[in-house]
Amino acid sequence: MLPRINGDFFSLGEGYTPIRRMGKSLLKLEDRNPSGSYMDRGTAVWISIKKPREVFLKMSGDFSRSISLYATKMRSKVVVSVGKSDDASDIEFYARLGCDLCIECVKEPTVRYGDPYMIEGFKTIAMEVMEQLGDVRGLVVPVESGILLFSIWLGFKELLSIGAISEVPAMIGARIMENGETRAENPIIEFLASQEVMFMDVDPQDALSATIQLTKAGIYPRPISAAAYVAASKIENNYVAILTGSPLIMRKHVGGGSLTSLQRELLEVVESMGRATAYQVWRQLGGSASLQGIYRALNSLAARGLLLRTVSVRGKRRVIYFSVNRD
């Protein structure tokens, strides 16, 4: 259900993020993507189709971090325009990736957040939620521009059009109020409202309290994502809140960093096998670690560029293989 891609699909292990229960809500943990946010879904589709030799970006949070991470791993030249007031820790991230940095030098970025191919990647959240849960009562999606909410809505509409679902689940956009007032609407939000998508306003203090609560539980959302959890907890049971993460979680994907003993062992096993699934690696290790732990460790190695992750589709089944990256 994605656009046709010529050649290989470039992946760092994004997607198929876990769903975790917390209270009466279900949390779709998009902070488990390589750069810590759902942006990687769109980036993987865009970069697989475009295969750019050069990428020019302005520093813009999760979006430019994701594009830079994938483009540098693909060995594209990446030029990032730094603003005079940008944070030094963000600048360090791009420098460690090997990007070319300059001050306010990029006038027109190579790709923007609302690019149609980015939206194609974002909509896979809808497909995954359906695959993981089957019967989806409803979703709560954090809203700033509304592009993520639109993308997920689009994904469900496409599932409906092929008969994979009987109806689009209830969808709610969670927004943080500014100075006690609702953000001004834009055409995307107005369109979604016309499609019976509902919106809930969340107090900033409630979003901050939820951020702290989730962090203590090992989940690292942005406050806007925590607002989705706040909204979901006020609705019926089993609504799925989409949580995207803090950039802090992605630093493990940048630069060197030591490997755990399990990761070193996995590299040796995959190299000896040539190409293997997580299940095959788990069997080779004799069940000394959990299958879920093996899968997470393999994805982490793929995100660091030490393993290659390829997807093979067999009928309706998707098989993920890992092999050693020899570049």
C-alpha cells in the first residue's frame, strides 16, 4: 500500500513499534523508532524513493534529525542550516553525524514535513495498529499542524477502501492549549473536523505531569505526545494514544558507543549465518535471551549501521532479515 519503489527499500529498523498498556489506555510507542519519533516512517519512504545524493535542510526538530540520520547512513551529503539561536546540543548531533553545517545558508530545503511521500510513511501507523490489535476502538493523536493525524486518518480510509476494516475507528486530535486558549485552526484541521474527527484541548500542566509520569515508566514522550495520553485516559477503555519521543533517546544511534555483550554475540551469530531472522538467531543462541530482547538488539544494531535490515513479503506475511553491513 506504499508507492512503488525502484531498487531496495532503505531501512534503519523503523516501524512495527510496540503497543503497551498503561491504565485503561494503550500506548503506541513511536519513540522506539531509530531517531526517537514517527518521522522515521516518512523518511524511510521518501529516501527509498528519492535516493538523494545531496540533502539540504534547515534545523527543525524531529524532522531534520530524522532526515539527517537516514541520509548520512545512506552516505548522502547532508548540509544543515543552523539558526543563530539554535541549541548547541542540537548542533553537536548534526556534527557527530558528519553533516556539513553553515549559518542560515539553506533557503529552500530538499524536502518538507508535509511531502506526500512522508505522509505515505506516516500512514503505516494505521496499518500497524490494525495488524496488532485487529479491533481498534479509537485513536488519540497529538496535533500541532495536523499532518500526522491526517496521515493516520488516510491510512484507515485506505484500509476501508480495500475491505480490510468495516469502519474507520473514532479519531481524536489532542492539542495543548496556549495561554488557556485553543490554537488557531488551519485548513488540515478544518478538513479533518469536516470528516467527523474530534479534537480535545489539554491543559499544559496536565501534559507536563503526564510527561513525568510516562518518563518514570520508561517512556520518553514530548509534552505534545503526553497530551494524547492525557486525552486517551479521559475517554473509554482501550483507546490507542500515539506517543512520539524525546530526541534524547536517539543519541544512542549517533557516533560510536560501546556494544553490550549480547550485541557483540549477535553480530558474530549473524555474520556466521550470512542472513537470518530474529527467530533464527534466537534458535541459534539456544534461547539464552528472550526473542523480544533479541529483536530489539538486532534493530538497535541496524539503527547504528552495523546490520542491514531487509524485508521480504511472502503472500500476506512480512519476514525481516538481518545481515552484517560490510560497507
